[in-house]
Amino acid sequence: MLRPLGDHILVKPGEAEEVSRGGIVLPDTAQKKPREGEVLAVGSGRLLDSGQRAPMEVSVGDVVVYAQYGGTEVTVDGEDYVILDEGSVLAINPDAKKPAVKKAKK
């Protein structure tokens, strides 16, 4: 897993819509680029002039909306990710569905 530095975050982008609202299957070239994803890792925060770190406003597990052309797309082990600086995050979506976490049996 990648570990972001400074005020960067690692996001797993959501899936692009493959079918339009009218039921038409969209080719890859017509699909909208996803602008929402789940935060998988966060850096330590932006370094201030005083030498201290500014706390990050996003945390692991948050679902965020980010700028359409913000960040750098990377592929690791066949999985696509986006590395963004915190300033490219436009909003946190508190109502988004998060993946189910399996509970350990006792």
C-alpha cells in the first residue's frame, strides 16, 4: 500500500457509470470520470512555517468529492488509485455508503 506524504491523500475512486439513466450502455470514452472515492491513507499534514504540522481534515474511511482533474492517477498491483493534495478535496460525503467491515468472531 502506498503511504502519502505531507498533505496528500490516497483515494480509491468510485466506479464510472457504464449505463446511462435511459439504459444505454456507454463506451469507455463516453463515461464520466469518477470524482468521488474512499480515502485509504492520509499523510502527516502540511508543514507550517513554524515547523508544526497542520492536522488533516479528512481521515481514512471518509468518502470525498474531489476536483475533476485534481491529483495523480496511479496503478499498483492492478488497482487504480488517485493521489490528491488535501486542497483538491471539495467535500466529504457523510451519507455515502462505506464498504461493510467484517467483524471478527469471538
